[in-house]
Amino acid sequence: MAEETRTRRRLSTGERREQLLSVGARLFSESPYDEVWIEQVAEIAGVSRGLLYHYFPTKRDFFAAVVERESERMLRMTAAVPGVPVREQLAPGLDVYLEYVRTHAHGYRAFHRADAAGDQGVRRVYQRALAAQERQILTALAADPEYGPLLRRRADVRLAVRGWLAFITAVSLEWLRAPDGSPSREQVRDLCARALLGVLPTPPA
């Protein structure tokens, strides 16, 4: 035991913060916001409540940090490649997104649970995160030579993209609940790709 204690590596500030956020993502993905207690997080992480409060002064701050971490991950992983048409990026981008959903299932679920949190501060963080995703998609569409000129004349495109984000969220969450391999990631990807192309204005032939 003494040898184990001596060889155990002390976590850096960044590593400790990441550990706490990972524990929080799991707990918030499994239980509603009001049913998660800071004491649970501290116990699972093996730290004192005082240390956890040093990183996150309130439960709102803690959950908001979980939401922001997942938002940043999704934005970074699904960023558009400049100069490549949207149609060519859509399937690879969705593959990356769905791989994120599968490998970070706790964080993904926790992120979308934020909309149902009773705390308005947490819900505002979630809404800002969704708005960032929406802007990223609209920016990619506006820069596309096929869709850009059309979108600048259509006031309903933002609403269509917002609806598509809600659609792929619902599909992804349901996919996580389905048995392994049913449906396949490729089937989910193709469904989501068709849905986006279906709500966008059709370019002239």
C-alpha cells in the first residue's frame, strides 16, 4: 500500500479538471440535474468537496462546464473544411459526429440533458452551444458555391438548420439506446444526410 501511494502520479490541474468533468458527464447523463449531488462527484473522483468547489464554485458552474466541454468537442470535430463543397463534406462530417456520439455517449447525453435542467443559467449555456453549432453549419453553407447564393435569399434556412439539428439529436439519442449494430452507423449517417439535403433549397439544374 505504501509503495502504491508513493508511485501514484499526482494529477495536474488540467488533468484533475478533466477527471471531474468526465465523472460529471457520466452522472448527468444518467440522472436529471436536480438528482446529481456534488458529494457524489467528489466521492467517485476520490477528492474532497473543498477541492471540487475550488474548480467549480457551484453545481451550476460544474454542469455548465460539462456542457461547454462537449460543445467545444463537437464544434472542433465537425468543423468544415474551407473550399470543399458541402455535399462532399456531409457524409464524412456525419461519420465523425456519430463516432463522437458513440465514443462520448455520457458526455453527449449529459449535454442534451441540459435543456431540461431546471436551472436557467445551465439552459442558457446549452442554448448558446446550440447556436454555435447552428452558426457553424450556416457559415459552411454560405461559403459553398452551390448553396451560398441561394441561402442568402432565403430567410427560412436558419429555421431549417435548427430543425435539422433537433432531428439528428433525436436520432442520435435513439441510436445510443438501440442494440449494437442496429441500425448501423452508415444507415444513421445516410438518414441524417438525406434529412439535411431535403430541407435545403434545391439548387437550379
